[in-house]
Amino acid sequence: MNRVPSTAQKVTQAHVCRMTVCFLHRLRAELGCTLPWQGSFAACEPGASASYEHIRAEAVDLPVKAATCNASQLVGEELRAQLRAATKVFPSKPSVSMNQSVPSDQRAQYVALTVRELRCGKLNLRPDVAGIGGVFAAAKSGGRQRKIWNGADLSQVAARPPKPRRLASPASFLDIEVERGQPLFFSKRDASTFFDVLRVPEGLQTYFGQPPVSVKELLRAGMSMTEVWEACKDVAREDFCEDFCLYPVHAVWPMGFSWSSAVAQDTTLAVCVAAGIPEQQILCVDHDTPACHDEVCFVATDDTVLVHKDPAHAAKRLEKLDKAFEEKHVPRNPAKDVSLAQSLTALGCDLSSQPAVAQPNRKKLFACICHTIDLLSHGKASPLGLSSNLAVWEWFALLQRGFFSIYDAVYGFARRDRPAEVTTVPPPVLNEMLVTLLLAPLLTAQLDRPPLPQLIAADAAPEFGFGVSVCGCSKAEAAEVCRLAERRGDYVRLTPEEDDDAYVPRIGKPRQLGYTQRDFTTVISAKARHLDQLQERLDAVSFVKGSHDLLHS
């Protein structure tokens, strides 16, 4: 290696320095002059914070009227066909224990919440159920709560749910294409108490029961006899009395059941399409990226994010989207509306127009950094605690997939027996977390990065050596190949010639390029004499390749 860096290396070093300076500015803006890392990893350990709370009936957010959206008519045809018959969701009758009860010290609040849910139409009452789950509450901001129906056991016996369609993740933001200097306008809409408005088909409702209540308890909690009777289904009038016990049953898709997310995602997609957004403009790594990026959309269950280049067009689209929410009977949360902003936080990432970047959310990132410093300082963690910390880094790594190459030993530690036991973390695991920490400034992804007008092919093997070949191409052709970068299973094939060897079959989706092997020029061809020599050369190539990746990230 030369002692004096080359021009390319100098450019790379300057880029890394700029990224690090931006990172430190964000760090100071979030934490000031302090870095509160000491003891912070304890927040990652199991039991550090309650995973659920006792129900406080008046703290649970509910819609004014539940089950307003006929989700079964909005979802895609494939999912709609599966929801037409209960046997598609539950091929065999669930053998789930019906012995679900509510502790006596929590029963009054449970009954009070049941009354609220009956009155808004989220629940109805039945004498028998086909499935049952307990209930608990998860904390929300401002002291509010979200009620969760524990459908874990029922989800295990249900058919495997379909994968939510076009579900956005941080990797989806990398598909945004914008010219350098071109302003972007970010908007966001959030569905309010979304799952509580998604009506579940009548034939499936009996599977979503919860611990029974007596008519007498409901009366004591403020309901009238008429209200209770009107909430009943399949109850004989002669059996109806104060001592009669009934099961509250969900009339909506309960949060906590495995199929609910797919239904919710498809419903939001339908709202977007009703607003005139073409489905191909709803970006997801499982689908091809469109050629036009004047308007793109991201959907993650109840969150809808739009990115526009023309503010006038964006304003018209938002008007149509708000109308579509109303027409499909999905209430919005206006307090969370963002319209035509220069920056936005979504899916745990901070998006901005000037500069056009997607980067880890500042607050979440620096909390994770403090946790990691504390871990490296003390060197002790449970597998569950380390997994919790690693999960945040992996979510951010979706912005820069090269980070996943760091992790190896950490997965072995995470799979250890006794996952809640705090123990000494092996040095290789700590090294991987240290590398993650040191490279954290490079997690930011530039959305206006131009494609390099070259196709570069590289390969290496200890038996043969390594080589690099290049082929010039147009910017448009390079952009087409770049759009495949985040696609799962995609690979490229050159146009074969008569004397070419036959292609070896492989799993995935082939993409044909209009170039042959003759169009490529070899720039590096080195045979491996022994492994040490090969490794030295590979290190050099890795440095050059890393420089190129950083320059175009």
C-alpha cells in the first residue's frame, strides 16, 4: 500500500470526515455536552420496563364508533378469498383452553372497559365462543393505553397468515430517486385507533372471545338491561337474566392476532389507491421500483408517508387522500398530520430534503449508542438484552445493508441457552458491537446519489484468485441496475453468445442485461499463489470497493 493516499482515497477520507462531523452535530443537538451512557444498557435487559400494564378503563383509546370500515371488501382479491370462509383461517377447530380469567383486583377495570367497548361497537356478547384470549394494556405516550388482545395461542393454531403486501421498511427509502438540489416535500397521515374500525367477518367473530362477564356486572358498571340485550348475539330471550354469563367477542380485527396486520395493511393500500395513487408507486423492496419518482408512497399498517417533488400536485393528492380515508370510514388522527414538510420522521428514520438523506432517528440512535458504550464498558449482558440492543442496530442497518456483514459471533451469543441470564460477553461479540459503533456515522443514506455510469463485475476464490471487469453504460442503464440493489433474490444475466458456457441454474429472479462478456474490459486479473497473498490483494480491493460504496451512499 502506498504511504501517500491516492486521489480516490483522499475523496473517500473527506467523505467519511463529513459524515462524522454531521453525526457529531446531531449527537450534540440531541444530548448537549453530556453522554449519559453509564448504566444505560440495563434498559435493554428483560424486566427493565413492564411489557404490559394493568388496564385503566378510561385511559384506553377507543373510536367514537368501531367496526365502521368493511375491511373484507377493501382488501386484495387473494386475501378477500381467504376471509370468505372461517375454515380458510382456521382449517381445524382450535383446541385452545377456555379457562381465561381476570384477577379479582383488576376485574372492575376490565368490566368498565368492556362496557366502553360494547357501547362503541368494538365488542358484542355471545353465549359461546370458538376461541378466547386474555387482555392486557400497553403504554402509550401521555399516560394513555392501548388494549391488546392476547391472540398468541390462537395464532399458533390458525393457518399461516399472508405476508402484508407492500409493507414499507427503512430499506424502502433507498428507492427514492431525486436529482441533486431537487426539493422534496414530505407528508404523513396516521389512521386513528385503526384496528378498532376494521370490521371482522361475522363467521370469524366467535374465535376472538375474551374472559366472560355476567349481565349483573355490566349493569353495575352502568349499562342498562336494554343496552346489554342489544349487544347480544345468538342469545335466547328466555335465558337472558342478570346471572347469565356472556363472552365479549370482537367485532373488529383484534390487535394481537396474526392475520390482523395483513388485513390492516391491505386496507390502507386500498385507501391510497382510492385516492388515485397507483399501486406501483407504493414502494416496497419486494416489488420493482417505478421509473418515475415524482410521487412515491410508503405504507406501514396505519402510517402513510408520501414524497413529492411538486408541492401543488402534493396538495391535491393529500386532499384526495383525506377524502378517501373519510369515504372508507377510516378515521384519521389529525394531530399527527404532516403536510408538505421539508423533513419528517417515519419508520424510525429521519428524512430530509436539504440535504436529501434518510438516517436513523436521532433520539433512537443515540439511545442505542449509549447502550452500546455501556455494554462495551462492562462486558456483561444476557442474550435477550444483547438481542434487544442488536435489533435496533439491525433496523438502522436496513439503510446500509453492508452493516449486516459485521455480525456473526453476536448471533451465536443471542441463541444461547438461559437467554435471560446475565453473563460475560465474549470478545468477538464485543468486537462486532464496537465496529458497529465506530461505523455508525456511515448509516446515513444519501437519496440524491447519482448512479455511476459503469457496470462493474468482480469475483474472487482462493483456488483461482480474483478479478474485476468493467463496462461503460449510460446513466439510465446504470439507474436500472441500481434499482435492483434492494430487490430480494434478483440477479443479472449477460446476453449470451454462441461460444459462452451455459448458465448454471440458480434460485431467484434473473434480469437480462443487454451486454455480452465481450463488452467488459478486465482491469484486475490476479492469480492466487497462496492464501496470504490473496488475502492481501483482497484487502486492497475491499478498500477500493468500500471507497466507491461510500462515495455513492
